[in-house]
Amino acid sequence: MGATEHISTAFEADLDTTRTRVLQMGGLVEAQILAAINAYVTGDAELIRQVIENDARVNGYEVAIDGACNQIVVRRQPAASDLRLIMAISKIVTDLERMGDEAKKIAKMAKQLHDQSTPTAQRFPAIRHAAETAVKMLRQALDAFARLDVAVAAEVLKEDSEIDAEFKSVLRELITYMMEDPRTITPALGTVWVAKAVERIGDHAKNVAEQVIYIVRGTDVRHTSFEDIERELSKE
């Protein structure tokens, strides 16, 4: 094996390892979101504690992956397409870390709501449905990243509007709830906090999908309408 071939093989190995770490981080973040929503519904104190403590693991992944990306750039001096992948990975792990932050926020609010003996979760099942959609979007975004599949990434972008609609529905319900009984204003605002966190998780999943399109097509589709993105992806 020549020196050039050896360097190329080592470079590919570094990239594969980094991509695997991103998927591992994504799996952890997904587990965090599911646990946080379950904690919101059940008030399980142990689950709340685990979500809060595991946030440090999510942060650890972000630091490690960013460090690996920096090392690859310094040591390998990647070509344009590979540099695009590395830059996108750095942005993806930032979005994953922020999803982890939102899961931690949900867990903390779950503790506060259940300490107040507020059964708001049962009154607003739309939040759980929105959370299921957000988790689905995250799974699809990670799958799109693993396979560099722009069609799957486009599906994630399309589903973002569903979470937005769910959030607006929850707000309407909560406004009615507070108007009927002003004593519920404080816990209702806590429920708004949870709903907003779920919406943000969906936004971050959308960001990951946008980065997949950037990796594959080299096109920055952020702040672009879904119709324009569809037209872009239909091009050969």
C-alpha cells in the first residue's frame, strides 16, 4: 500500500468513526426526548433525574465530535466535498445538543408540574402527539444522515408544519383553559413551556435534515420554502 492510499484509508476511517459517533449521539438524544415526555406524563421522579443527569453525556458527545472534526481538518486537509461533510457534522451535533437541552427543560418542568399536583398532561394529549412527531422527525433525519438520502430529508422538512400546527392547537386549548379557570394560569404556562420545547425539537430535527441536503447537493436550503426545496431536489 502506497503512502497516498494509506492516508486516504485513514481519512475514510476517521470520517466513518465520526459519523458513527453522530448517530450514537442522536440515539441518546432520542432516548432523552422520549424519557422526558414520559416524565411529563407520569411525573416519574427517577426518570426526571435520569434525563437531567444524562444531559452531561449529550454535551460530552458534542465536545468529542467537534474535537474530532477539528483534528480531521488539521491533519487531513480534506477536499471540498469532504470539508462540506465535516462542516455539516459540526452543525448537526450542535442541533442534537440543543435537542438534549430541550429534553432537560421538559424534565425540569415535569418535576415542577407534578410537584404542584397538576395533571395537565392528561388534559393536553396534543403535546404527546407533537412529541411523537418530533421524535419521528429526528429518527428520519438521522436515517437520512446515515444513508445520505435527500428524499428522506425532504420528508422531515415537510413534517415540520405538523408540529407547528400542533403547537398552535395547544396554545388555543390553554388559552381557553385559563379563561375558564384563572387559577390554572401558572401550571398552564408551564405546559406552554413544554409545548414550545417540543416545537423547538422539531425545528432542530429540520435543521439536521437541511444539513443532509447540503452534504449531498452542496445547496444551502435554510430559510427556503419547501416548494423551492422540492424543485431543487427534483433537478438531476
